[in-house]
Amino acid sequence: MAEIAERAGRLGTEIADIAGLIGDLSALGDEQSIHVQDVASAARQMGKANRLLAGAMEETRNSAGSTRRTLGETAEVVVATLGKSVEKTEVLSGRTLEFRNSLVSIGETIQRVAQASAAIQSIARETQLLALNASIEAARAGNAGRGFGVIADAVKALADQIRTFAGENEHQLQALTATLANLQEKAETSAEVAAAAMADSSAAQEKVARIATLADSVQKLIHDIDGMATPIDENILHCTAVMRGLKTLVATIEQGGDKLTAAKGRAEAILGISEDFMRFIAESGIETAETPIIALCREAVAEITRLFERAVGTGEISIDALFDEDYQPIPGTDPQQFTTRFLALADRLLPAIQEPLSELNPRIALCVAMDRNGYLPTHNRMYSQPQGKDPVWNAAHCRNRRIFTDRTALAAARNTKAMLLQTYRRDMGGGNFALMKDLSMPIFVHGRHWGGFRIGLKV
């Protein structure tokens, strides 16, 4: 029977390891499912983005085509209009230059007319002097020069008329010269404007050439867009195929997860049967490797019960405070630690029981008391270090004042049978596990179930 018990213990250890591995695989499957779903979501977004891009490219291609046609038509109209405008500008500019040259010729003619008018005035003055001398001589001649005097008077009158007409002609020539100068000034300005208009027309022709070049660039853009559309359409097809594959993969992973969950349940059920069998062997009185440790656990539970009931009886703590479930988070702790109204009492009473017990047998890895909710107020000193900045280190070395909700911890905390013997993988933090056996017994205070006392045994 002892050999059967020992083999049952080994079987329980292996089953616990298998259950833990199945749990790890299930967690890994869940994580993979999440990642695959994320990838599927990303693929859907990529497909949606590709379809939007394809639509936008199609709109851009249509818009570019419309722009190309508009630019081409505009360039043709502008070229035709600008060509006519350039021709008219050149004709107008040529005529303006001819007009300026004509004004120069007219100015030269007016200058010659002015010179002739000056000569006429000079002749008129000389004629007047001659008529005056003739009148004087005729007067001296008396009756003999009377006829000559009449001629002299007539010549003088003619000279006066010529001089008057010559003066008016000079006045008109001066006015004409001023007008001509004004026309010449305006003609120079018009010639400059005409030259500038011709230069602008040449520049405009260059701009029209650029418009034509721009139209060609738009045509090239349309060609490039058409070239890009093909790989995008192929990408959409590939994304669709990837989506189908991912959906199949997600379904496969989910099916695997369901089977792993079922396998985990079966493994835990077998583990429970194994644990019940080991408990049955231990309670039957058969001597096993755990028999001495069972006796130590029973003595520890009795001592803790005695100390707790005495503390309540002396008024050191109220029964309500001892069963306090208002766990208050300790700020800045990671993993989260808590305090309760019975923490101080536990820190004062439990080490004197737990520390010596942990040194009595080399198989004992830990011995702790926890309340019925999995709250562990006072751990062994080696696992009650002050927390640092590394959560992984804290998880392994700062295990006091924490609430443990794993299967083994809660089973030990809530067990009300005389004894519970479990096999489990202990999470040491950082992805490290250690195979352990867990022996626990319930703690009752004045008939109320306070929690349990656990002894962790190395396998």
C-alpha cells in the first residue's frame, strides 16, 4: 500500500504537470488567437485601404483625364486667340512705328516751311523798305514822280499784306510744331507700349507652350496611375485570399482552444481523482512520505486556532476584524499588495509558527496561513522582501500581503475537509514554474471557517 501511495503521488505529479502544460498551451492558443485576429483585422483594414486607394486612383485618373482634355482644349483656344492677338499686335505696332516715322518726316517738312516763311518775312521787310524809299524819292520828284509814288504805295500795301500773312503763317507753324511735338511724344510712348506688347506676346506664347507641356505631363500621370492600378488590384485579390486563410486559421485555433479547454478540464478532473486517492491513502493510516508532514500541519493548525481564539477572547482583536474582507490596496505595489484589520495580528503571531516549521523538513518549501478568499497576510521571511522596481522580481520574492486566486490556492483556502493534498505547478514569476505538492488543512475560529494552513512540498 505504501508503494501504491508513492506511485499515486508520482502519478499526481505527472498529471499536475500535464494539466499545467495543457493550461499553458490553452493560454498560448488564446494568445495566438488574439494575434491572428489582430492580423485578420489588419488584413481587413489593409483590404479596405486598398479598395479606397483603388477608388481614389480611379477618381484621380478620371479627374486627370478631364483635366487633360480641358488643358488641351484650353491650349488650342489660347494658341489660336493668342496667335490672332499677336498678329494684330504686330500690325498695330508696325503702324505705330510707321506713324512715328511719318511724324518725323512731317516735322522736317514743317521746319522747311518755317524756313521759307522766315525768308518771305525777310523779303516783305525789304519790300517795305524799298516802297518807303520809292515814296520818298517820288515825293522829292514832285509831279514827275507822282505815278511812281502810286506804284510805291501799292508795293508797300502788298508788302504789308505779305508780312501780315507771313506772321500768321509763323504763328500757325509754331502751333503746328507744338502739336507735332506732342504727337511725337505720344508716338514714342505708343511705340514703347507696342514693343512691350510684342514682348508680352512672345512670353505668352512660351506660357502656352508650357500649358501644352503640362497637358502632356497629365497624360503621363494618367499612364502612371493606370500602371499603379494593376498591382493594387492584385493586392486586393491577395488580401482577400489572406483573409480567407486567416478566417480558416482563426477557426482552427478556436477549435484547438476548445479542445485544449476540454483537455484541461479532463486533466483537472483526473488530477482531482488522483488527489482524492492520495487523501484517502493518507487518511487510511498507511504510512507514506507525507505522514510526518501531515502531523506537523495538524499541530500548526491547532496552534494557530488557539492563538486566534485567545486574541479574540482577550479583546486583542474583534471577531469582525479577524474576519475582515475589506482588503485595502497598498499604493505603489506591483504585484498589488493589500492590508486588512487583522494584518498586524498575523504579522505578530504567525512567524513564530511558520518559520521553525519550514526548517524541520528539507522538503518543505513554504508554510503559510491564508484566509478563505486567498489573502495571504504573512509569508515566510524569504518570500516577504520589500518590493523593488522590477515586477517580475517582486512576484517571486514579495509574496506576502497578496491575494492568490489560482486553483490550488483557492482550493486550499476554501477547503473545509480535514485535509487536502494537491499537486500543482507553482508560478515563480518570469515564466518559471516548480512542481509542488500542497498539503492544507482548514482553520476554524470559534466554529467559523477563517481559511487554511498550507505546506508546500518539493517533489
